Amino acid sequence: MELIGFGYLAALIFSIVGTSLIDRRHGLALFVSPVATLVSVAVGVAVFLAWDLVGIELGIFFIGPAEHVSGILLAPELPLEELFFLILLSYSTLVVYRLAEKRFK
């Protein structure tokens, strides 16, 4: 595996860290209520993973050619990067929701 193959994964991890810094600075989720945040993110990831697995089984979702992915698969047609993308999606959605709730309350 080439180093460039981990570019997307690195970008996702960088984004998750950035989201957590915003969260920490504004006291929105993880650093205020860690258990609730982790449960919320885990539920979101589980729902989206189930959605992905159904889509893969139906032949709707598949891995296309990409040079910036690691090639590590969690299941057939389910790359490692998808897990980190779903964590970012769920966590950033929660952070944006909490920020909006805090600003417009």
C-alpha cells in the first residue's frame, strides 16, 4: 500500500479532530456530556452502516476506482474510510445541532 492510499483516511481523521476542537472550544457535546455524545454518534454510525450494508447487498453501493483510499475493507465493498466518514458525519451533525441550539436559544 502506498502512502497516498491513506490520504482520504488522513483527511477524515483530521476533520474529526477539527470537529472535536470546535466542540471543546464551545462546550457543545463530547466535553460536556461524553456518554450521551458517544451513544448518539454510535447510534448514528450503526444506522448508516446498516443502510450501507443493505445498499451493498442490493448492489447499489460498491467501491469504485480510487487512488486515495487505503484498500482496507471491513466487509466486502465496505472500506475502512466509510466507518470514519460515518463517525465524522454523525459527530459533526451533533456539533452543528448543539451549536445552533446554543446560539438561537
